[in-house]
Amino acid sequence: QVQVVESGGGLVQPGGSLSLSCSASGRISSVAGMAWYRQAPGKEREFVAARVSGGATNYADAVKERFTIYRDSGAKVGYLHMNNLKPEDTAVYYCKAAIRSRPGSGTSDYWGEGTQVTVAS
């Protein structure tokens, strides 16, 4: 089965930086795109950033100019680099990978289990 795993979460002080990684494994032809979401307890999961294979990116207004999503061409590992972190960035961060299992087929979304990011003094 396809598996998506996030890593890199932890505790960081306001104004600090942190990088998250998203690794996809299994029977994968290609990763068409990756996206990051976050969810605080009692709140709905919200969109953070996304990147497709062609390089186009999209960011939520709350993280523009602070977060960067990227990955190497053809790689099955993606990253979310976060700068100037704020307490309101505290949440569990999830990676969603759009994966094509066979050449020419459609894609299916796979979610990781999440990694906790806590921004506090």
C-alpha cells in the first residue's frame, strides 16, 4: 500500500523556523502533487500550501511570505519550510500526496498521520 509520513514537527519559539518533510512510499508511478494542511484541536482542518509537479504553488493568506513548499523534480519527498512562526501556527500539520499508481492513470489522495507543531515561548 501507499504510505505517506510526515516528520520534523516540534516546539519552536515565536519568530523561529521549522522544516517539515513528507515522504511517500509504496507502489508509486509518480507524485502528481503535494499539499499541506493543519488542524488545531476542536477546529476544522485548513489548507496551508500546495505544489503540483509542474511547480505551481498556492498558499493560504495566513502563511504567505512565511512558508515555502517545495520538492525535487520526480522525488517522493516534499517539504514545508516555515519562517517567522507565530503562536497561531500551532497545529497538527498533515501532508496530502496526490499519487499516480500506474502511468497514465488518475491520481488518488493519501494522507499522513500528521506531525505536531507548537509555537510558544
